[in-house]
Amino acid sequence: MDKLLFSKEMDKINELCKKTFNLQENIVYFPVRHHSPACSFHLKKVIDEYNPEIILIEGPSNANDLISSLVHEESKTPLSIYYTYSDSKELLGEKDDKYMCYYPFLDYSPEFVAIKTASEKGIPAKFIDLPYEQILINSRQGEGIREKFKKKNYNDDYLFARSKFIKKLCKKQNCRSFNELWEKLYEIDGINISKEAFVKNLLAYCYLSRVDYTEEMLEQEGCIAREKYMNMQIEKHSQKYSRILVVTGGFHTFGLVQLKGMDTKLRLKRIKKEDTGAYAMAYSFEECDQLNGYASGMPYIAFYSEIWNNIYDKKKNPYEDTVVHFIAKCGRELRKKGEGISTADSIEALNMARGLAALRDKVECGAYELLDGVRSSFIKGEMNISNNASLDTLNKLMTGDKVGILSDVANMPPIVLDFRDKCKSLKINLNTTVKQQKILNIYKIKSHREISRIFHMMRFLETEFCVRTKGPDFAASKNTNLIREIWEYRWNPNVETKLIEYSVYGGSLKEAVREIIAKRMKDIGAHSEQAAELMINAAVMGLEELVDKLLLQMEIIIQKDGEFYSLSEACSKLYFLYREKYLMDISNTEKIEILLKKCYEKSASLISGLYNIPKDDENDIIQKLKELYNISMDNSLDLNDEIYSEQLKLLISRKECNTALEGAAVGILIGVNELEIEEGIKRAKSYLYASGEELFKAAAYLKGLFSTSRDLIMCSSGLIDGIDHMLKEIDYEEFLKIIPEMRMAFSFFIPSEINEIGNKVGQLYDKDLYEILEKKPVSEEDIILARDLDKFAVEQLKEWGIINS
């Protein structure tokens, strides 16, 4: 690093190093980058040599009681601390807004090495940073930990990557990214130099990265408040301990040294205890990986985990050994997928990685040489989508899929305990990871209904605990005639990890689900069908009290909604709730009935405006018209069906009306006695006996007509005659185009009706039903003979020179 800086800058850094890292002092500051093997390597040596009386670590101070469970012998990384905050006092925004973030730990995370080593040596270790909620309060909206559209993580290494100095350094060192620069200067080189040289280099890096940020910017990011608080904690512990090791992110080290010995004060907001939470949880390599949205730390978690293992095992070339390991592993995986990767390709990839390392002035090849080596040796020909298999496979291997294990001694949030209690009382087995099955008779057995509700809640929360393989889907209105549900479920640590993430929403499954549904309902806008689906979900999960509240919101949403499809879908779902009120244990049926009527009337009032719908939408709209018709036939509701029929009349009166929709509307109007059968047949004939484009529309009209009034074809021979005429008149190309719609038109008839139609057609051509429906018009032998004759004719014509060969 000395070679990269001016002497004036190095003087400042040398001075900073004296104040920071002197093992003869009572306070030693060790700067780190989160999830850095090199930092952890030197930190462990410093702990062994300095032998501190206490280790103070950057981490929210309200999580100190979790340290024992994190370092427990049964716990295995990756692990994480999960912080939650419910803003009941509106200190950040709207009341009861939910905030959450993660603080992951890997075997090679310096913070984890610090607490683990402290535990092994019997040294106390403490987190000294601001609690999560106080960091939020002391950060500006949209900045730092309150930045939108970013996976919320506690650490703040992203400040390094944004530094102008780092960007210039990347350019000077010919590195494509901050991570490549870091690996070159601090990881690969870092494990080959002394701890003093490493810390000095890291302090230079931290100091020059921080210079780009003004005091105001650091204030907005929450950095100043955090450093003041950490300094207060260091000063407090210095009254009791004479040898203190302070482990913080390198960006904060400079700020802490500047505050050293100062009497810093920070006024904190009073927060209700029930509004905050901090829990230990199992985590995964994938979630820790920077490339998956975790802004702090490093990418390629599995790769650097292997590096750490090699360092721990004192291998001479930990990086090159890791590169060899992943090249071989990638080759094996690709061969399993049928890719032609040979041993020679793998050797070439390793040689390329070594050559690139030498060219880039690196002691050993690292992650980026591995990627470039595989790219150049495994990918054959021009780079394209199919050739991406090599890089995709390698990236997945370098990220890894390991999942952590948390000791049973860890304190679990109430929602996890509630889940366990419910499973115990309902005899849902959580003592095995083997997939199990439950067959539930939800209509007859009360306990089965309760189990179903638990399963539905776990599915709604996307915990991957259970999957319904068979049974009614009330929200989607599918298979609602079935009386049993069949579920497969399997416990694994990720289930409780997911529940911990939902702990911010409540202390029980019901509370969490209730809160999430209420929040979604609030954000749903004018989409009444989504609101109705949420109500069905709430009812299926046994949240009757919530259904009552949602009904009040539903009325406002229906008033705002102006889309026919959305309203008609909502109408169908409300009708389901009304019809199945006993199954859902809903008592407030009066309000459902009132809403259903309003939704029905508003849906019906929009029908005439559907005349010019696109052809792609016509089948869905026709289905909705039929559903509204079925609802209107329920005499217990006393619906105003005049609106419905009047709107259908207006619809069919439009000259440019969608033809299929016109046919469906005509069929419904005949069914409700608002249109004479003769009029319906007359309209059909106007298409069947037309010419040009109008004749081509006949198939679409029949599809719509038969979807709502299939018995019309039985009432008069006029339709059969008209269809016969159309099929005779239409040319072959047009016939091929209308086949799909003609098939769909006749798909609405049941077998006995098909037979009756067959008889009517037979009468036209003096044929019986068997000849029409069963007998093949041409035998297989005749087809084979015709094929052979055709082949012979072609050969003769070629021989005579009439056609070219």
C-alpha cells in the first residue's frame, strides 16, 4: 500500500496506526472488513498475543444475550442475528411500520472469530453498537440502513465500495470491481504479511475511503451517532478493564480513534420494549452472498469458506488449492449434465488461472482468476446462452448451499413457540425431517379443520413447511366440490428461520398473518378481486375477526374499482363466502350479502362497455358473464337482475360488438326470457348465411352462443342447416382458421347432446348416427394405397421430365 500513496498521506496513516494498533496500550483497535478471511486470520493472532481482558465488537448492544447461543458447540454457521422494530410511536413514518435487518456470521467473519475465540479462552465479549432501532432513528430517510429497495443488513461495508478513492484505485490496479481489488491487495497478499503490516494497510484503506465523506453525509448515514455510542461503551468498559480489544468495521475505526478519550454524549429516544426484538437464527450461504443482495461482506461465500479451511489447516497455498478444488468440482458437475468437459480442459483452466495471477502481479490465483480460467477453457466457441452453463454452475458452487444449525438453547421468539405448541396439541410431528402426509376431512372433524388452518397459515407465510397436494382451493375457486385436503409436510431448520423473520408482525401465527393481510389490504388500491381473495384466505385460516374488518375496507375498494373483470371476480369470491359461511365459521353474513349485492350491481353496470374487448380476452369475459348469471339465479339473494339484462341488451345492440361476446350475451338473454329464441336463431343465421368477413365471424358467435345456451341448437333445425351452409361456403384456408373456435363451440355439449346433434346432421345426408360419429370416411388400407400411388406418380413425372427432381 505504501507504493500507492504519497509521503504526506503515509505520515497521517503512520500516526493513525500508532494511536490504533499498539499492543502495549490498554485499548487496541482492530479494523476489519466483514466476512474477510485475512482479517480473521490476523485477528486470531492478535487475540492470542494481546490476550485482552475483554473484546468489544461492533454489533447492536441489545443482542449481547444471544452470543452464548451463537458460539454454542451445537451451533454451526452460517448464523444470523435478526433485528426487528415496530414504529408504534411514528418516529420514522407511519404508525406501526415494520423494520427488520440481518447480521450474518460465517466461520471466517471477524466478529464471529472474536466471540468464538473469546468463548474458548473464557474472555468476556460484548457488542457495543447502537441498537438497531436507534440506528434507524439516527439515519436519514433513504440513507444508510434506511435505504430503500435493498436487502436490509446491519453491516455497512457498502461505504467502502462507493468511495471515490477506491474507484480510482481499482482503475490504477486494473481491477474490474471493488471486490477484485480487495482480494488482490488484502486477501491474497494479506495472509503473507505480518499483522502489523496488514493493519497498517487496512487503516490506510479505511482512512482514504472515509476522506470522501463529509460530516453531514456521515451524520445522514447514522455513522456519527453509532461512533459516539460505541465510544461511550469503550470509555465505560475502560473503567473496569485494563486490556481491551475493540473490533469494528474499518470505516468506523478512524472515527473511534478521533473520539478516543472524549466524553461523548448521545441522546437516545425512549423505545417500548415490545416494539423491538433481536433473535439468533440459522442462515444460509446463499443469503450471505453479496451477489444475492447482501450489500455488506464478500461474494462467493463457499469459495472463501474453503480458503478459510485451508488457512486453518495451514496449507502452503490456500488460494491455489481452493481454485484446484473448484475447477475439479465444476468439471464433475458439468459432466453430470452432459457437458463435454475433459480432464485436459480442467488442467488448461488451472494453467490459465495461474498465468493470469502472474500477469496481474498476484502471489496466488484467486476467485477472479478461477472465473476467467473456467470462462476461457470450459466454454467452447462463441459465448451464448447455452454456454453460460459453465459459469452458472461455477457461480452456484462458489456461492454454496450450506445452511446453518442453531443450538436448542437459543431463545426463540413467541411466534416459533406458538407454532411448536400448536403442532404439539394437534399431533403434527416435528421430530423428524422425513416428509409426512396428513389427510384432513375439513367438513366433519373439528381437529382436522384446525390442522388445515395451521397448514394454510404456514403456506401463506411461505415457510415451505407444507404443500397441499389435493383438495379444494377456495381462493382460486377450484375443486371446491372436494371434501378432503391432502397435505405433505416436513420440518427443517429453515421453517423456524422463516418464522423468526415474521416475528416482527406478531407473537403468534394468527397475529402475524392478521398483520400481513391487513397491510396488504391497505396497499391493494382499487383491485377488488385481490381484496376478496385476501378475505377468503383469512376465512380459510379461521380469522373471522379479521374478515369483519376487511369487509369494511372492501366496500371502499369496490367503490374505487372500475374494472369489470376485477369486480366480477370479486363478486364470485364474495358469493363463495356467502354460500360457504358455515364452513368458514363466518357469522357476519349480512354484511357479506350487502357487499355482494353492491359488487354484483357495479359489475353488471359495466357490461355494455365491454363490446370492444380484444379477442384474447373474450373467453375470460364470457366466463365472468356466466358466473354473474349463476349468481343472479340465486333466489335467496334478491338481486336486481334488471341491470344485468338491460346491460346485455345494450351490449348486443352495439354494431362493433365482439362477436363471441355477442353470442354469449344472446344465449343468456334467451335463458332469462328477455329475448325470443327466434331472435337468437335469426342473429346466428345472419352470420352463417353471410359472406366474406361476416361469415368468418360465425364460428366465434357460435362459441359464445353455445357457451351460455347450448340447448338452442336442439330447438330448431335452422342452426344445423346454417352451420352446414357455412361449412360448404367457406374456403379451405378459412376453414383451417375457424377449426379451433368450432371445436370449442361444440365442447360445451355433453355426450348425449352430441349424439342428438349427430342424428340431426344424419337426417340432412340420409346417414345414421354410427356413420356420422364412428365410421371412418376412408379406410386405412385406402390411405396407404393412395400414398403409394402418389409416390409412384411423382417418380414417373420426374422420369418423363415433367417435374424437376
